[in-house]
Amino acid sequence: MASFSLAFKLPLLRSDHPDGFLGSRPFSAAAKAVYSGPSSKFFNLNCEFNFDSFTSYRNAGFPGSNVPCATAEIVEDSVTEKGEESGGRVLRVGLVCGGPSAERGISLNSVRSVLDHIQGDDLQVNCYYIDCDLNAFAIAPAQVYSNTPADFDFKLESLAQRFPSLSEFAEHLAASVDIVFPVIHGQFGEDGGIQELLEKYSIPFVGTGSSECRRAFDKYEASLELRKQGFVTVPNILVQGSEPNESEVAKWFISNQLDTKSGKVVVKPVRAGSSIGVTVAYGVADALKKAKDIKLEGIDEQVIVEIFLEGGSEFTAIILDVGSGTDCQPIVQIPSEVELHFNEDDAIFNYRRKYLPTRQVAYHTPPRFPIEVTRTIREGASWLFRQLGLRDFARIDGWFLPSSTNSFFGTADGKFGRSELGTVLFTDINLISGMEQTSFLFQQASKVGFSHSNILRSIVHRACSRFPNLESYVDISSHLPRRSKSKLLTEDSGQNQGIHKVFVIFGGNSSERQVSVISGTNVWLNLQGFDDLEVIPCLLAPSDGRSSNAGSRTVWSLPYSLVLRHTVEEVLDACTEATDPSRASLTSQQAEGVPYTCPGILASKICMDKVATSLAVSHLSDSGVLTINKDVRTKEELLKIPSLKIWNELTSKLQCGTLCVKPARDGCSTGVARIRCSEDLAVYVAALEECLPRIPPNSFSKAHGPIEMPNPPPEKLIFEPFIETDEIIVSSKSADGLLWKGESRWVEITVGVVGKRGCMQSLSPSITVKEGGDILSLEEKFQGGTGINLTPPPPSIVSEEALEKCKQRIELVANTLELEGFSRIDAFLNVDSGEVLVIEVNTVPGMTPSTVLIHQALAEQPPVYPHLFFRRLLDLASDRTI
């Protein structure tokens, strides 16, 4: 059978899809054509939507697989089957995640990524979780796909096996696994806690030893050690105790030529990760207040105050130990420069900017530094790795200050790092670097040809080489870049029968294009494990507005490393820079007839328009499907008419006291806000007029977080009554771990629907829990480690009868709108009657690693893991007639 093309569409097309991009219009492909054209046959598998049918794919070597599959590697131009060479021996790896620190949510991101890419026929993974109180649990792999530990903390006793003590946990590990891979960030993970426990019971583990961890993790002690070793360091002072010495801090300000009233400094916890609790302060009083806040929030009892480095550029470098046994051979990867794209006074690379892709931050790998500076960074990081006794892998952060910078280093004691070009400083040592899918570890490793699986397995095998009883698991092929079978087969023209091309397309113009990058990367990586698929990641370039053909767009076929870039703009810039202009002529090709995974053009157009969606299902009220009254206003109208007049008109017409405003035709995450008064409306309108990328926190009458705004601003906006729901709190004070008053009897839900047109089936709904405001933030929706979703809804909130009625009504909505493939429906649910109040329908929902659709698929029996879920969506698409 000849290869065929199938398009997997991600949330890029919340704005683009109604134009029929993948239906019948031509598009342009720059540098490389990304569609092979329709084939004589379609990939046609059994497409009756039955979760049991997923088991036919459980041979790809993924979590939940019950049939092992050999993996292929290129070793000196020969293909070696790992299943054969290992003689049937399987390395048992214990992944330990969670922990007590505020970075425990990021730990879930990391362990999920490790699980996705490390397991195979020769390596078996068991998952373990440490909660905030240092209780240890053996958990099912499905739990690590939760968005945040709060999703399941309250039900751990019924979901997992709890160990009576850490010592019994260690005894279990000693008997059940060959080596432990700690994936705990911050306390108990990088401070030597878990390592000390494992050392006590002689359990092999990945990473640095306990005593070395303690020394490197403590930022103050580490800075003293760096200074002792001759490195230039940032002047700092340790603030500790409940009543710090204000005069001592003031003397430090003066000695470093800082104004005691306004001198700019960075305040951060001594023993926490590189993002949590880091803030900017001005003057002694503000610095001490920020230090006190860190202590009160329980982040750390000790705080360090440093000079704010003006005019410098931050960098980060991954170090891999490629030695064997006790021989340490650190190799520093190509460092990444972190560029901040805004002019706020507190511009630092904080938690939000590190883990949520926005245009506020750009990464440059290699950095835009002189070659000599990059060489100094790599030499210094390598030397530090050895001197501090680090093992296997680490990440070291720092700063480069050009010589033109007016800095404090004229009298610095340190020698290493200073040159005519400027000064290199190392500031943070990360013993367990973040391992989410697009982390610096994978970005930098991909630059030298390593895939996610390659680099993770190399780290594990390097750790094994230190232990004589595990040396048999180490072979040279484990350290070489691996290539999938499907890639090998497609390169041999005589063996490409049965290989099916899948184009994962992301990017576009919408305000959710950055989320689209995360979704596209996730789908692409999950589908790579199927040997019969050639999965090609593609970027739909944002339109420049100059093309006369609305359906003609530029599409780029991307190499591995480019997919891991931070934003659409970074990917596009790299494509443009890498292309020879003489070869970049655009060619037009027809996409007609290519199957795709989301609903058709008409259904997508209706669902993209929130007013049209409500009208399309308004006749279902007798069936328990309700809609929210809406009033549409143009941006021009909002700018011309006084906000007080509009406020009075809207509240009178909609019969409500507060409003919800959202773009009429955009995704569900930007420009959505609660408006409580005419002054709030005026602030929102001003943001539209000034084209602000975001409304700053606490700009409205009631405290709130940052509100990301669409860019460009929408031409039409919808106003609705704000629907009140009761707060749900995850708490140990309740028998089931949840506190909910239940006065309004309404909760907000999001539900995935999957299947064929007319036969859509509802997955288990998820209750969305708002942690910090009236509207779910961009982070709570899409940033892993943030936001709480209760899947399935707890019986204490929603009865089984109401839940079943809810699912039936969601299916009614899906079939009425003629949805097919997969979509997501957001609604309010009456917990007594099962009535649903439709908010909106997303025909190309987010497919990020922690999306609720994955939670819902995993809630099925048996659990449906992400790679199987995405494969099923392809099967449904291949069976459609376009």
C-alpha cells in the first residue's frame, strides 16, 4: 500500500480553520513540500469508537503496554534490535516524583516526560510519589498525567499503595527496582534528602550524591564555594531568623553602592528551585518585607539578597557526564541565552515566564555571545561539575555582563570569568533539571542530534555504570542518537510499504498559537512510537496580510530541534534564517482530500462563533441543554461610547450585576475577564485601545492575576452574565478531601467528546477548580503543574445519576452541532438535575501533556494512555469522507 497523508490539527486553527484550510483550499509550502497528495487507499482500521479497541495498539512499548516491542538503533551503520541483544534482561527503573516544595507540580511535568520517553522492551518503569508530608506512595502511571498533584492528593489513599514509613518505602525499592531516577525538584529532591535515604539502603540512583547535593543546592553556601574556587560571584547577604538585623542589611547596601531607600536587589529563597519565590525589591525595607513574605509562605526559612544585574544576559547550560564508572567526563551542551521581551522594572526569569510559552521570553541556542564568552561558560560549568562532585547530569545558570555594563566587578576577588569582553557569573546549580518536553535539557541535547529517548537513556545508563551489578545493562549503543523504525524504513525506498505519513500542524495566527506549539509537540512525540507512522511536525506560519488568497499559507516542515523552540515566532525565525533565499520560492499544492482529525468546516465555523453556537443549540432547552444570554459589541463601539453608558445598557439588558467579557471569535483563554463595574469596563476598553499584550494584575476593582489579551485586539466582543459557582477547596479537613458549600448547585465542567458524526461519545467530565480568581487563567488551562481538575467529578459533588444525564446532554450538543473526530465542550453543570449550560465548544482543543482530555481518557476502563488516544483520533480521521 502506498503511503498516504493525514493531517493532525492542533489549536492553531481556532481562527484559521473556518477558512477551510485543510478542506479544499490550496496552500503554500516553503523550503519543503509537506503534503504528498492523496493516495489511492486510505489507512483504514476499525473505527467503531470503543475504548476496548485501543488494546490493539498496546505493542508500541509505552506505559500501559502489555506486549513489549523491540526498539531499533543505528550503531555504526547497522540496526541492532535491543530486544535481542539484552538477552531478555529488563532494567527496572523507579521514578520518584512529587515532594514537599512548591515545584512539585513541575515534578509531575518532568516525570511524565521521562515516563513517555524512557520505557521500552529493555526498561520497565515503576512510579512513586512523595506528598507534602513526605509520605511515600506507589502510584499507577496514569496519575503522573494529572495537571497538578492537587488533582489526586485528596484521593491518594484509595488510588495508591501507601508505605507506612520512608524506611519501608526504601526497603520496597531495594527489592523492586534496580535503579531509582529521582524527579523531585527543590526540597527532598535536590537538597540531598531522597539521596541520603537511598544511600542508607544501598539503592543505586541517578544523579548527584547527598552531601554534594546539600552543598550545591544551598545558594548561599554554593556562592561561598564558588568564590573560594576563584569564580566571580554576585555580592549577596544572608537574611535569616524571624527578626533579621536591618542595620546589617543597610550596611551591605551601602558597601555595594546601593541606595538604602531604592537600591534594586533580587530576593530569593536559599534552598528552593531557581524560580519559586524569586522577586525584585527596592531598598532595605522592601527587601526585608519580601524576605519575610518568602518565610511566611513556607518556601524557606533562609533568604538571600543579591544585587540586581543590570544590562546583563541570563544563560543556562546543561552538563552531561559521559564518563564511565568513577571516571567523570562532563560535557557542557551548547548554552541557551534567555532574552526577556518587556520593560518591566521587575523583569526577571520567574516561574511563569519559565514554564508558560509567551512572547515575553525568547531562547537563543547558541547564545548571541562572542565565541570566547560561550567557551568560558562551557569551561567554567565543566570545571564546577567536577569540583562540586556532581554526577550524571545537571543544569547551571548564570549571567554574562558585557564590559560596557557599569558593574561592581572592579574590586571583585574572583578571577575566573573576567575578560576584556565582560564578566561571566554562575548563580544557580540545579541538581535535577526540569525535564518537561521542551525543557533546556531536550532543547540543548537536540542540537547535537539526541532525541528525548536518547538523552534520558544515556543518563540512566551512565548512572548504571557506577554500580558493578548494573554494568551489564550498559552498552555503547545506549549513548548514540536513536532513530525510530519508521524513519529507517522510509529512508529505504524498497521498504516503505505500509508507512503512513501524518502531518502534525501547529502555529497559525490565533492568540492561542503558543499553546498550539505545546500541543503539537506533545502529539508529535507521542505518535513517534508507532512503527507504521512517519510523523512530520509542521508550522503554519502566521499570515502577513499581503496574500490575496486567504487560503494560501506558508507551511514549514520542521527538523527535530526546531519543534522544541519556545514560541511560534522563534520557530519561524529559525526557519527563515536556515533557508537559502534562492531556494525558498513558494509552491502551491492542493490539500483537497487529505483527512484531518477535527470537525468539518461548517461545524467549525459555527463553534468558532460563540453566538452562532448558542443559536444552534437554543432549541434543546426542553432536553436540559441551556444557553447563556449574550450581547455583542464592536470594539469601535466600545471605544466611542462612554463606559458607564455601555455598563448600564448591558446590565439592564442582561439582567445581571456583573459581566463576563470575551472575544467573539477566538479561543477560550485570552481576553476573558469578569467586569464588576463601569470602571473595570473602562480599564478593559483602554487595554483594547492600547493593544496591550496583557492587563496587569489587580487593575480591576477586585484583585486578580494577569489577563492575557488577544493580539491584535478582537473586532467584536461578547458580554454575558457572570455565572456564579461555589468555591471548591482541596483540604485535608474534609472526609473526602474537598470543601464545597454547594449553595449555587452549579459547577464549571469541561468534557471531551470523541467519535464519528452523529455518534459522538462523551468522556468523563472534569470539574475545573479556579485557584486564584473568577476566571480560569491561561496557566490553569495550559501550564503543566498549575490548575486543578477533578476527573471524574467526585460523588460528594455530582451524583452518579446527574453525571450520566450530563454525559447524555453533552452528546446531544455534540451531535446537534455535527461534531466529529474530537472536540471539547465547556459548560456549567447543575449537580442536582444534570442540566448543562453551554459556555462554548472547542473544535481544536488543547492537546498539551496535561490537558484534561488526557485525564478523561485515562479515567476510562481500561485507562487510555496518550499515545493510544492520539492514535485513535487518527483512525477516526482516516475513516472519514471529505
